[in-house]
Amino acid sequence: MLIKPVKDFKKYEGLFNKLMHGLTASIFHADECECRIDLSATRGVGIRIENLIKSYNEVQVLKGINLEILPGETFAIIGPSGTGKSLLLKHIVKLETPDSGEIYIDGHPVFQSSGNNQKKNDYRFSMVFQSSALFNSLTVGENVGLWLREKRVCKEQKIREIIREKLSMVGLEGKEGMKVSELSGGMKKRVAIARSLAMNPDLILYDEPTAELDPVTSDELANTILSLKQTTRNTTVIVTHDLNFALYVSDRIAMINDGQIVEVGSPVQIKASQNPVVKRFIYTTTKGIKGE
């Protein structure tokens, strides 16, 4: 079989990109819109957690968690390592199933089955993992556009526009062609955020975003999250042991200790808390920061 050389690469570049991601033919017609789903706007979703219990090997890790997160707010869950913060986050995105209790998102239960009458979730969510979870075999741009291409959400030209837009939002404009191995730790975090933003999520969750980052890079990441609050309306949930980070970016904070929520409040209220568990955590992590 003879294969003719492609003289005009630009003409077929979009097709080659689709082939790279398993899209062997376009699912769009010329008169169709650029995306199959509306990615033009976000909205915040409310989260209500009721008496959530989870055990491993007869050891209870989550001990009746009750918590409410308001639509559109940036909410941090803080506490020492090993107290169930990340486990709680995994329940919100249904990576774990509780022994008992329920989580409601937009008023609809996450775990309770209602048979065929169960309303399908109409919100989008994404998660930024502690390790960033980027694919080393893909470029920065390919990582950011992965979900859009794999799910065949938009036409190729629109996907490229979204990639450029989201990278610009996190301060990485023009970095689409870089390899993951060329990125610093802070840049990897920002690429992971850009990838999460590609679907315009209504709910975005961060698992220990400052892990393995130096103080300067952590501060840059905090400013990135703050700037995103000005341009998006989604609900943001952050799990972290970094109290200073939580105080800086959050509207409200909950502290979890020994599998239970021991305090919920604004950053000012948390800093001024008289709860001995909260006071001890603040003192040991910030060396004596005072309430205002």
C-alpha cells in the first residue's frame, strides 16, 4: 500500500490532533455549534453533609461529619495530617462511599439511590490532586485539553481557544507546547488548575494544593486562586494543613480533628477562636498568630 506524503500539514493538523486523542472522525457538522454542552458560564453549588461516618478495619475515621458549604464560596477544611480531611473530600466526589450518612449537592443526594426517578446531576465538578496528576507523555496544552478531547465536547479549534484561555487565567500564557518535565512544582499545580478549569466546573476541589511547595510558590498559588474568584462563580473547596494559605484565600474555614468538625467560621473568627483544639493548631502552625 502506498501512502502519499502530506504536503500541506496545516490543512490536516486538526485531524492529526484528533487522531492522537482517539478522535478518528468529527462528530460535528458544519452548521452545529462549537461545543456539545454549554461551557459559557459557571454557577456555585451548595453542599450539605449530614452525619457522615466512615471506618476502615473497625477504626472509625469520619465520626459523624456535619457541614454546610454555601454556593459560590471558597471554603477550606483544615486540620492536622491523618484527621480525615482528604477522605472527606473523596466522599464529596464519590471516590469513597460512607458507612452511613449522606452528602447533598444542590439538594440532591450523592449516595442515596432513587431508582429510575433519580434526577441526573446537572453540575460539573473537577478536582486538583495533591500530586497534580499530569501526564508526562503529553504537553501542557494536551494535558489541559484532555477532558475536552476525550469526551469529544468541542470542535478542535474551540478546544485550542479554551486551552489558551485557561492557561492565561493561571499565568501560563503561551506555555502550551512545554513538556511536563520542564515545569517547576508551582507550574505543575497551575497546569492542573487550568485542566480543571477547562470544563468550567461549578464545583472545584483542591487536595493539599501547597504540598511540596516553598512559601513563595505557595503565595503565588494563593494569588492565582484569589484571581480566579474574580472571574468565576463556582464553589471552591480546599483541603489543607496550611493554615496561612486557608486564612488568605477562604471565605469560611472548618477545622476537622479526630474525624469531627470542631469549628466553622470566617478567617477572623477562626483566628479569634477560644476552642482549645483550634488554638493549639493555630499556635503550632503559625507560632502564635493572634486573632484580629
